[in-house]
Amino acid sequence: MPDNNHLPNVAIAPDHAENNKPKKKWTVMVYLAGDNNLTANCIGVLQQLEAVKYKDSEFKDSLCVLACFDSNTPWPKGSRYLKINCGDPHKTGVNWEIHNDLIPPEERNHRFKPPSFCDETAPFNGEPQRRAEVAEGLRRFVDWAMKQTDSDRRHMLILYGHGPVVAGQSFLARDNPPSSLLLGDLKKILSAYFHPKHKLDILACQNCVMNGIETAYEVRDQVQYMIGSQGLVLASGWPYEKILGEILKDPTVETETIARTLMKACARNLLDFAVMDRSSEQSVCNVERITRGRIPESGQNIVTAMRHLVCALRRGLAFEDSKPGKERSLRFPEVCDAIKLARLEAQSYWGEVFADLYDFSERLLKKCNEAVKLQTRLLKRMGYDGHASAKFKTTELLMIFRDIIDACIQVMNEVEGTRDDKGKLKTKGIVEESYYIGPELQYSHGVSIFFPWTLPTEPYFFTRSGNNEWVLRTAFETYCEYDFAQQSEWSLFLAAFFKATLRKVRRSSRDFALKEFANLEDGLVKEAVHEAGDVLAIDLQKSSSDTGKVDHDVWSTVKNYPRRNYLSPSDCARRLDKAGRCSYDPKNEKYNKRKEPPVSYLGWNITGIVAEVIGADVAAPAETAGEGYDEQTAAAAPANPTPPVPPAPIGSGATVTSSGDLPAGGASVAGAEPARYAAPEGGSHNPPQTRDM
């Protein structure tokens, strides 16, 4: 068991909200981010909001719907506000619901004077049209909406648009001018109107990849319930007419019931898409329970459970102590294998960037248990049932497996709660209710976590600093600033995972053969490494074929391969940072063994034809007996083998050059300073165009 006394404290919120009597009236705010390819879909949502039979309900005065539609029409751009079933509509004399419910710009302090050809003296003297970024647009809408009704109401905010928000730049994205909402922006906007004593009752997100633990934790002081999906969301998946119709049946019920009713209406609608084999999932999360925990008096919650898990995982991913300049290896490769297999099998979303938190914990629990059973069976088959088995129970490896399994159980209980032997619910977890439709998402349990396979760099974020500069930050650096990433220490685990699973740079050719049973300390494989000649180290300014951007059809974000300034700890001791030719020399600290050439900081070595075409005409020495030499493999080799071309590390270190050479990806783990860009003369505040380096 991890020592709880060494874990930082996390405040547990009091259980007060569920004891309050619900207010009888609702204000539903709908923000439609349609300045993109969703414009027509937004019109469809407005039509559904208008189609609700408000007047037929006995609670017709208990529901006010306020909408903001951000359009991508060529001109004039800007948002349109609608006030639906919130008192008398504007008297226009026409039977056009959307038109009648539109709020004139002057009534919301949004004055715009278009140019007019009717003014013969100055036909183009209109007032310039101004557009705010997404964050300011949402803030203005929420501010306007909160002033339209009295305070004796419950509030729901529905966000419709693109996603995700965690470590991304597409949440509620707008095309003109390009902008999106960041997670910190969302928290800041909600904080102006909602707080622990007056929370937003429901935050409903019809956006991709929104029901993540990071998002819920960031708005824990502002939101009571959150509804959304962990994966992709259909643009036409939410039946707004039915959702609001269900609320009108009885708006006086508990907020939890309203949230479940909303989700059931979505499930009924999304079920029809199963005809086209489209899988879907959705969940309702009790955000208050994230900090309060399933058992408030225990002082435990999802954050403390995750810290226990992170603590055990980082112990399992530790490297052996080694002398300076020596290759480092994992102390417990069995633990690393268990984590990789669990991540491989776990339900994933958004191109393997996110994983279901419960399912990953379950898979990890099982993989650790299988590793323990395998070790025990091996001892038993060898006839060591007694003393050896007892000794195995005291090993550090088994203690790590025990701690991981125990932490996984805690995490799973905090997510879904616990049940007794008869299946009756004993304690409630974060996820109040969830469902899945179709085979592809059947292992979804309601809340995901950021868990990419390799260190993420894109998208890049630019933040303003002093001295007229922009600071470039990678996606992972941005993620590390989230409250959950810091307090759960999940970002520390991710850094350890990336290091432990990162492949070493390919340096030379090798031959393999099956070993005899004489000595199994190094396994059953004989490995003969071909000697390398001189190593070329040149400097490339960027690694691109044309534009410098990542080609996702070629580059896999699943494989944790080396890249610029992103090397395995095993390669760090042999990293070359200077341009030029590096020759074998027993006195050369970087290249004193022929079969252990150095590696490039760019994450790949030049070899073969590529080395030939750039003039690397360095003959490699013939293979001779020596360290690592294998006579059996050498005898089986061709009589006149083609001399191997020496691998050549490329690059001159992590220096940022005037041409924009960036240490992409390495800063978060290695602790390098973020790249900075000076703004051009004239004071332009537009960040430079980014490109993958």
C-alpha cells in the first residue's frame, strides 16, 4: 500500500448540494459555434428549439431557452441571439418563429452601422464590423443570458460545436478569424457567474471528446453535472425538441433526473444510427463527486486514487542506476509490459489520444495479476513451491504489482461506485449513468483520460510574454498546467511512460541466432552486431518533405519512436550534439567501441544509400572477433558481404536557430526552455505560422 502520509492534501468538498430542494424553473442556454462547417446544422438545432410545444405544457412558464448562433455567412458576420419562450416575442406580424425570437443587435449593445449607397455624400461610411474571439463571444452570451431571467432558476448550458478541449485547439473552433476555446477559458467564463454556492446545474456538451476527467476537474467548482461523450459525436445526434419536451413534462424533479432524462432522449435517437453501424456512447458525470469522493467522510476521491496509481506506476517504470555514460535499462520490464498491454487493450478515443479511465484500470489490474500468476506457475513447475514462493512474496516486483492492483481497484470504485454481493448499489461514483451503442465503444464506462502513446507536440500554443515575444508551448506542456494533471501527478506518469517505452535509435545492422541452453541469463537469442565505421554528423535545419507539417498518413502517433530531441534514456549517453565526422577511437568518449556507434539528436542515423548520396564514402572495417562477436553467426554470413554503410547522426543540438529550428517534443521531459519568437517591428501581435520540426 502506498503511504498516504506522503501524498499532498486534496480538499474534499462537503456534501451539501444534494440536500437542497430543486428550483422549479429552468433557463437553458444554447451556444451554437457555427462559424465553420456546422452552420447548417446550427440552423437545424434552432428549428428544433422552436418546434417544442411550450404552450401545451402546464409548466410552459417554467422553461426559458436562450440561444446564440455564430454563423459563417460571408457578410455580415457575427452572432445572432434568440429568446425562446421567455415572455412575449417581438411583434413582427409574420409567422416566422426564428425571426420573431431574434434579439435586435441594439438591444444587446451590439451596434453595427453598415455602409449604404443611399448616402450619396459618403456611401461607404459604415461602422467597421468587429468580431471577438470565441472566448469573448461565449462570455458575452452567458453574461447577456444571465441577465434575462430572475435568479430563482436552475441553469443548463449546452455547448454545440467541434472538440476536443483537452490539449487541443478545436473546441468550439471558429474559422473567421481563426480561434477556439481553451480549457482555462471555459473555467474563467463560468467562474464569473457560478461558484461552489451557486453552481451551473448542468453543462451539456455536444462536442467530441468532452467527458474527460481533466475537463470535469477543471470546472469542479462551477458545475454540478456534466453530460457528454468520450469519443466522436454526430452533428445531428441530439434531439433538442425531445430533450426540452421531456424537461417540460416536469421541470421540478431533481437535477440528476433531468440529466438522466436528457441522456435517455439522446440514446433513443442515436440508437437509430446503429442501422448504419455507427457506434455511440454518452454519460452523466457528477462533477461534485470528483472532489467529494464516493464516501465523503473517508477523505478519499478520484485524485487521491490516481496519485496512488501514479506512485506505483512510476516505481515500476524506474531505470536501473548506472554509471555516467553507460546505457540505462528498466528495473522492472515486466511492469512496463503490463502497462503497454493494458493501454493497447483499453477502450480508446480520438486516434488513441484518450483512453477510458475505468477500462484502462481494469486491463492493467488483469495484466498485473497475469504476470504474478505466470511467475508463480513458473516457480511451481520448477519445483519451488515452498521457500522460493515465500521469497517471491517479499520481492519489490510483487509489492509493486500489489500496489498497482490496489490503486486500480480504488480508481474503478471512484469512477463507477461499488455494489454488494447481490449487485445492489452501495456507493455512487463519478459516473451517474452511461450507455454505449455498437461494438466499437462497448468498453466505455463514462469518463476518459489523456493517454497518448508518444509525447505529443502538436498543436502548438503561443502565449504572449514580455519583451515583445511569443512563447511556444507544446500540447504536453499545456496539458501539464491543468489542475488534474498537477494534483493527480498524471503528467509525471506520462513522462515516465514515454521514457520507458521509447525505442532506441537504429544504429547498425544485426544478425540473430537461437542460443543453446547453456546460459539463459540473456535469453535464447544470440545477437551479432556489425561493426560501424566513421559516423557522420551533419546539421539539418528542419525535417520536412515540403511544408514541414506532419503527414499523419505517414507518421504514427501510436508508435513511440525517437524523433528530434526525443531519445530513449538508453541512447542519452551516446547522443551526438556537434556537427562533423565522428571516428572510432578508443579514447573517444562517444565512440570507443566499434559496435556501439553514437546516435543523432534528431532521432535517426543516416545509413545505406542515403549515406552514399551525400558523400559518406567511409569504408567500414571487416568484422573481427572481439566484444559481442559470435562465431556461429559470422560463419553463416555470406563470404563477401556488402560492407555496411556507417550510420550518421545528424544535427548540432537543441539550439534554436534563426531559421526556426525547434526542439520539438523534448522540452517537456528534458526540461528545456520553451522557444521564443521576437515580434517584428511595428508591434504585430500575430504569432508566426507553426510547422512541425
